[in-house]
Amino acid sequence: MLITAASAAVIAVVELVVGGDPTGIVMAWTGALAGAVLLPVVTQLGLLAGSVLFGLQVRHVVLGAMREIGSIKLGEVTFTFRALPVTLRSQIGPWRSPVILRCWLAGLLSALAGFSLVTGSWLLVSDGFSRGFALAVSGFMLYKLRPQRVPLATSTGWLLFSLPRMPEPERSDFRAAPLAARAYAALRRGDIDDAAGYADEMSERYPGLNATMSCQVAVQEARGQYAPGVLTLLKHLSENDVPPRKMPYLLVGIAGLGFKAIEAGQLPADTLLPTARKALQDAVSLGYPEFELNGTNGLLALIEGDTEAAVRLAEAGAEYNHSPLSRADDFVTLARAHMARRDNPTARTALARAEELAPWSPRVTETRQRLSVH
């Protein structure tokens, strides 16, 4: 809010200096809003183009914000369209070596796309709207060049300036990423044995890495081994110096797997629930976006017996989540919350959505069996 107010004040002052009137200031603010929307879209398009050109994996492209209105799949890429088409997001990851060079080149193309927009906007300045647009895209591009890597977001500047100088063990994590990507792709297909094979290969080639541990835990979760997964995460946390950016992901994993272990009766709630709840709170305090945790919070509400909150949070998680496996989990939580409310017909509808995404999931199959009894 402070940055927005300061930017609006600067644009108004610039417009007054060049002789603008109140109408010109309003037009400049409108242009600045357009620039603030367009610049991130252009840099993201540059990153997508670089990913395709330099051999990175594009898994998911999301156009817009708010509620989902449709989704299509072209090859291995899912395209999701949302109600307000003002943003562009994508899930991009390494697929083959050399990983760091390919990521750096994709970041370079993203920066070049942004600079092209900035240069073109200044060449076309003619009125308040175009002046506000040029000022906004320039400021936003400078912000994009700031090296920053936080949960679920990586800046163009980080790819350009920090990635080539990344120290160990994060550098090895990047080198292991192609194997990890293949493991997760196998899990999305339901090929758990293939995923386990990739996880075992990572254990041999990259022992002790965060990426290796994450793959091992993902395989355990896919097999319904929630308690071993929680113990693996806790052991890794106690024995390793986890990088700041990885810590929120680790804590979210402890919370999510902990709640599933409690739900499945694999670990006692009285000892694990306080730890899992604290891990979730700490993840948010360390920068993990709280709105991305609706499904996890929905499962916590279901465990605690608040079925109304569980339905609301699980619905929000399923609506806005981009990962097929996470969405399937959210639909299962929604189904179980409706079952707890004695609404089995609605539970079957939610379970059908989960079965479309991950019919092999242990939580899906167990819920299917429970509903067939009722």
C-alpha cells in the first residue's frame, strides 16, 4: 500500500512538472495501472519463450486471477483460464542438463522482453497516459531486476545475478532437478514405482540433498506412508542446516503430512497435532502465502471437527490450487467433510472430482471404499 501511494504521488508530481492538469494526472494514473499489469505479463511471456527455446519444462500456465473458468491440456502442458485476465503465471522447471545455463538463458530472455517494453513505452510517450505507463513499467522492471527468491516466486534478477553464483548445496539441488522433475511427473501419472526408481537414483547420485529428501517423502506420501514421511522430514530438519527459502516448504510438508498421519490413525493426535499446527504457522510467518494453504487448513479444520470451516477451506483450495495432486487432496477433504455432515450425495460429487485427478491416491481409494459402504 505504501509503495502504491508513493508511486501515485511521484506520477502526479511528474505530471504537474510537465504542465499537466487534474485530468492529465488521472490519465497518468490509469496508464501506470496498465503498465503495472502488462510488465509482469511481458516478462513472464519472455520466460515462457526462453523455457521452450532452451529446453526447460513448462508444466502449467495460468492466465488470469480469481475463479477458474476453464482448462485445456496441450501435450504435457496444462493451460488454465481464470475470470480476471490480468496476470500470467507458470510452473517451469529443469528437465535436462546443463540446468543452470538453461535457467539463466531463460531469465535473460525474460529481461530482454521487459526492457523492450520499457524502451518502446518511452519512445511512444505523448500524453499523460503514456507517461504514466512508461514510468510504471520502468519502475516495475527495476524491481524485477532485484535478486529475490521467496516461496512460490523467483525474480528475473535472481535468475540473472544470483543463480550463476549460487553456492553448495543449493547448486547440487539444481543439478538434481531433472531427476526430481521426472519423479514428480511419474507421480502425477500415478506411476509410483517409476517415481520410486527416480528417488532411489537420486539417493545414489545426490545423497542428503533437499531435493532427494523431498522426492523420497513424495513417494512415501503417494503410498499412504504418512507417518514415515513425517519422521523423514523431522529427521532432515534436525540434522541439516535448511536454507531459508527451503524452510517454509519443509514446514508446510511437516504440517500437511502430519495432518494426514493423524487422519489415517498412523500417529497420535495429542503429540503430533501441536507440532504440525505450529509448523503451519511458522511457514506463513516465513513468507509462505497463506491463501495457498486453504486445503491444508481445511484438513486441520476437519480433524478438529469444524466441518463448516473444512468445507469452505477445502472448496477454496480446490478452486485455486494449480497442482492436480493437491487439488485431488482438497476434493477428498471436501468429500470427507460432507460425509461428516451426513451429506453423502454431495460427498460423492466431490470424490468424483478427486478421482478425475488422482484415482490412485490412497486418500481417494480409502474415501471411495468408505462411501461404498454407506
